[in-house]
Amino acid sequence: MKSRILFVLLACLWTCHSLANADDVAALSGTCHNLTGNADGHLKIVFSEEGDKLGGFVSVSGWLRGGGKISGTRSGMKFRFNTTDHTGLIIKWQGDVQNGKLSGEYHIDAQGGMPEQIGEWSVTPEGTLKNGAPCNANVTLSLLKMVLETGFNDPVKQADGTFIPGAQDLFKSIHPAGAGVSIWVENLDVEWNSDRQSRCYEDIHKFSINCVLYWQGILKPTGTTKLRFAYNIKLNAVTAAEIVESTGTTNKDVNETLFTVGSLSDHHERSPGDNPPAPQAAGNPNSGCAFAATGVCFILSVFVLSSFVFVSQEQKIVEPGGLFSSAKYEIVNTTSWLPVIFWTAIFCGAIYWLVLWKRSKPLVWLGLASCWWLKNLADGQKRANAAKPIAPSYQAR
């Protein structure tokens, strides 16, 4: 883990310097919401502006993940730009500045087997740096947070040659089972060199990072793990790596695990321009609960409907009657399977979508309405069965 932090830091400093050398730099942060996947994420943007042309980077984390290089224009208070990640996926962003806030919409065309997606986003300025002006601490820290977050989420090459998201690579070193979604750099605490007055990257003595790992699990469908790393630039070493808290189960001897994950330089093939995947919904975090609830609903629905609702009693001849004796009958239950299958599909579909999108109140009302409906059907069936004769109304001759 020490080597990994070092490698990410070096790449981040290279990127920060390239951005800081642009004519004008602005750092912003906020949130984004994927309307297609109904998921939220954190958003960091660093604009570099030369004339009316926009450059820079976008980083998306939280329950969304992504980012990419910026290419676009600004006309007054209107921003129009695209981002492109390392796979070539293009996202179209547009926004306007109102009341000191930049907000708008983004659109992803259907491409690469991914459906069309739309979303909203909103950011507020954290700092600006004009060309020729002395380094600004706010811009320096914002740039460093953004590129650190991008580096943590970049794909990591495994021993078998495959790539997995950086969040998943970190997750499997901490948790026994599940999948990492993204890493969000929450804040950055810096100790500056006391003998310098400027606030550039080379003026940093050491710093600590607080970040949050978002993940999906098996026993718990979603969760977060808060981590803290400390880095001393003069010593060129990671001085601390610890788990602050987690909502899930962590591996034993986790501190040792964090320090022995392996060198990122051995598994990570990355150039400073590479970026993580585009901001798309990283799978609905309630899908596991939805499938489990659907399975329980299927079992209960088939049992109740086939046993008490869509079942009728018929008389079956056990022993034919003779010349001087009556035929003997027994009552058997017969299930109508077509309505059972139909209503089971309706119930399972409703339960799945209600649990998937956290609609708890409609789920409660649906359950109460279903119980009332089933009770009425069962009572009606009992009354109908009670009115049926036990034996035929005729006598065999």
C-alpha cells in the first residue's frame, strides 16, 4: 500500500503541474445524480481555460464512478464540454452559472453495450488561479484531491493480465466478499514547509488523506469504509494507513493487509492522462435485497394461491355404484395453475421493483392489500365449498 500511494502521488503531482501551467484554473466540487440508474455521486471538476476553450478533468465517485478529460467551450455563463475516458466513452455536459453555482445536465449516448443515460449535476467553486498569480492554497488542495481520487479509481492490472477498478483492488484487501464501487477523497490536511510562503505542490511537507470506499456486499447490500492515509514528502514514504470505521466485516489483521497489498507499479499500468470509466450507475445497491425478497414472495405466493385461493373441491368416484348400492365419492382439491402463475408473476414483479428502488411505503400498502384480498378470496371459497353437496343429489337405481 505504501508503494501504491507513492505511485499515485507522483502521477497526481505531474497532472497537477500540467493543469496549473494553463492560463486560468478553477476548481469546483459538488454532486451529480444519474436519473437513469437513480443513483447519486460526488463530483469534482477542474477547469483550465485558455481564451474560450476549456480543458481539465472530471472525477465522479460515490455510488457513481467515472471521470475523464475535458474538451469544450465557455460562452459567458454557459459551459458546454465533453469528457472522454480511457475507453473512448464520450459524455456530453452542459451547464449555466446562476447565483454562484454551476449546474446542468449530462447525457451519455448508447454505446459499447451500455444504454443511453441522463443525469443532473451541480458544483460550487473552491478556488481559482489566474495566469501569473502566486499559487493558491485552495486550488492546490482541490487539484490534489481531484487527481488523487482519479488515481485511486483508475483500473489496476492483476497478475493474470486482467484489469479491475481501483476501488475493487482496495476492497478485496480489506473485506472478505463483495465489490468495490468507487473511492471518494473526502478531505485533505496539509502541513506546509515553514520556510516558504508560497502554497504550491513543492511547498507541501506532508499531508493526510481521508477517503471513503463505497462497496456492495453479500450480507449487507451496500456499505462504506472510511480510510486514512498519511504521507511525508521529505521522507518519500507513507507513514500511516488505517481503517477509521466500516459498516461491514473486515479481514483479520487488516493493518498488515493494507501494508502488504503489493506495489502498484507492479500491477498498475497507467499514464498521467488515463482516466477511470464514465459516470454511470454502478449497479443498483438494492439488487441483492430485491432478488431475495422476490424469491420469498415467489414461494409464499405459489403456496398461498395454490393451497387456499385458486383451488376448488371436486367429487371423485371411488367405488362405482351397483344395482342396489350407491356410488362412493371422495372430495379432492384441484388447483387452477394458470391464475396462480399469472398472479405470482405480478406479485414478484411488484415486490422486486419496490424493494429495488427503496419504495417502502407502497410495499407496506401492497402487502396489506394483498392480505385483505387473499382473505376475502379464501372466505368466499370456503362459503362456496360449504354450499356444495357431499354426495350426489340422485340415487342410483
